[in-house]
Amino acid sequence: MVRDLKGEVFGDLIVLAQAGRTKRGEPLWLCRCACSKLTTVRGQNLASGRTQTCGCGRVRALYRMATKEQRRIERRDRHLRG
């Protein structure tokens, strides 16, 4: 029997309903991310913490890294211009 995860929160994901099973019989769950996107996630990935967003977290992290790098370049350029 599969533990019912409906209503539970894992990171930015809220479990809405069971969404079937993988080919190996592992439960899949339909989740809504904090960014409002729907995504289907393996229950094992939710429970282990491996999946906590629909992928939008990667986009936010990349944006932060790019912004930080841009600031570094701007500081370097100001320093070189004297």
C-alpha cells in the first residue's frame, strides 16, 4: 500500500493527487509548485528531498549566479577605468 501524500508539502511543492505509477510500479504524484506550475514527481524523490521544485529553483539559482557575475564584471570594469 502507498502512503497518501496528498496535501503534504515538500520544498515548494504541494502534493495534489496520485498520478499513476512508473513502469517499475513506483507511485507518481501530481504536485503544484510555488510558481504555479504543475509537475509529476516520483514519491521517492519527494520523500528523499531530491525534488523540491518544478525546476524553477534552478532558473532562480542561475539568475542569481548570472547577476552576481555581472556585478563582479561591472566592479572590475570600474576599477580598470580608474
